[in-house]
Amino acid sequence: MTIKILNAIIAVVGGVLGAIVLYWLLNKLAELLPGRWEDRVKPYLFLLPAVAAISLYLIYPAIQTLIYSFANKNSTAFVGFDNYTSLLKSQNFQNTLFNTLLWIIIVPAAVIVVGLLIATLADRLGPRGEKLSKTLIFLPMAIGAVSAGAIWKFVYAVRPPGQNQIGLFNGIFTGLGGDPVNWLQLSTLRFNSLLLMVMLLWMQAGFAMVLLSAAIKGVPTETLEAARLDGAAEGTIFFRIVVPQIRTTLITVFITVLIGVLKTFDIVYVMTNGRSKTNVIAVDFFNQLFTNRNNGNAAAIVVMLLIIMIPVLVFQVRQFRAEEAAR
């Protein structure tokens, strides 16, 4: 443990000092240039490390992955679109895409609704009640997905009939006279996938609550008071005045959670590893690469995931530009 802490300290200190030395050298290099060339070149020299890092760790791997998606499982020969066609024709991958689509449809919307509900109700508890409730709701954000999986395994745990049930669900269910149920294998109507979505909702609700609460507090009180004087009901005020004025924050939270959903891996991998129709695209990529040793299919899955995310990112950039233009 001591060695790990020491290595972490050395990495942090060394990284900071290295960055300082690098930019000091770049500044000295720019000062050697004659006349106005120093002011012209210096900004590009300061951008060079960031551009180099993005190129090395983002652009190059993306291009390489695209190339590998057209190669065979060992990346030794090109096979054209065979990886894509074989995946899209596979019933298992079709199930993965459908399950991922359910995550995309359900989780971001549920996070928005729950976060908005908690933010609205917490603001009415008074200063102490608001702080305590928001702290409790936000705590799961500090827990990693693997740790959350360990916690929720006790919620969904099952033991054979006749034994004491340590799982919360089965404890309640058997207490009401039912038989123990293996909840994570209950694939009817994708019920087990819904149970996994609850975990992500539990983790992300605090994030949505904090942002939406700040947005709600930013709504002018004069507008709300004027609506109340006009006889508007609280529900009308909320949906016709508050919600339109926090629309930008709602979109930001929705897109952020949506991107997180598309990258969901830990929860599904820890809880089921994609079994019983719970697979999602990130877990399928991992299994193709490390279990099946199929580089071509794994790369093709990544490319398809990138294609899915591009419209989301474009929409987010447009919303950001629109927000900036409105200021």
C-alpha cells in the first residue's frame, strides 16, 4: 500500500513538474524567434502538447480501430464488411442492440424525472432538511460502479428455498409467502435489465438533482410570484414556467446521462456479464476482444458505437452554441 501511495505521489508531482518544464522550454524557444514571430508562433507552441496528446491517444487509435474493423479476427487480412454483416445478422448481437436501445430510452428519461422530483421536493424541506436529503441522494455518485454492483448483489441475492434469504428482494418476497426468485435471470419483459437500470438510476440521480436544483433556484422569483398572483396552480407554474426556463440544463443532463448509458459496462459486467438477455454493446465489445479474441468484431462494435454517439455529440455542440448565442 505504501509503495502504491508513493508511486501515485511521484506520478502527480512528476507530471506537474514535467508540464512546467515543458512549457518553460517552449516559451524559451519562442523567445528565440525574431520580431513579431514570437507572438505569432507562441500560441501554436503552447497548443502543440495538447494537439500531440489528442492525436496520439484519440485520433490515431480511432483511425487504427476503423482499419481493424475491416480485418479478420487476428488483424492479419482484410475482409471488407464481413465483421459488420456477421454481427448485424447475429441474433445475440441484435439482442444486444435492442437491450442497449432500451437503456437509451429508459435511463436518461428516468434520471431526469427522478432528479427533477428530488430537486423540487428537497428545496421545500428547509435549509437543514435540504442539505441532509441532497447529501444522502448524492452519496452514490462517490461509489464506483463495481462497488455499487457489490452492494446491489445483496439486494438481488438468492438462496435455495428453505435457507435464510440475505437478499432484500427475496427477503421481502419470501416473507410474503413466495418462493425465492433469481431476479437477474428473470428475462421476461427484460425485467432483469430493468433491475440493472435501477442501479444506474440510483447512481446518477444525485448528479441530476444537483444540476437541476441549481437551475430551479435560478428561476426569477418575480416570475413565480406574478404567476401565483394571477391564480396559477403550482403544477401549472412548474410545467409552464419553471421547466421551460431550465430547458438548457435538462438537455445538458439528458445528454450527459445518455453518453454515460452508451458507455455502460461495469454494472452489467459485474452483475451478469451480459447473460440472460442483459448484454449491452460495451460488454459485448469486451467479450469479443478478451473472451473470443476477435479483434475484427470488437473493432466493428466500437465503430458502430462511435457512429451512434456522433449525432448525440453534434446535438450537444449545437445546444451549447445556441446557449452561448442567447447570452
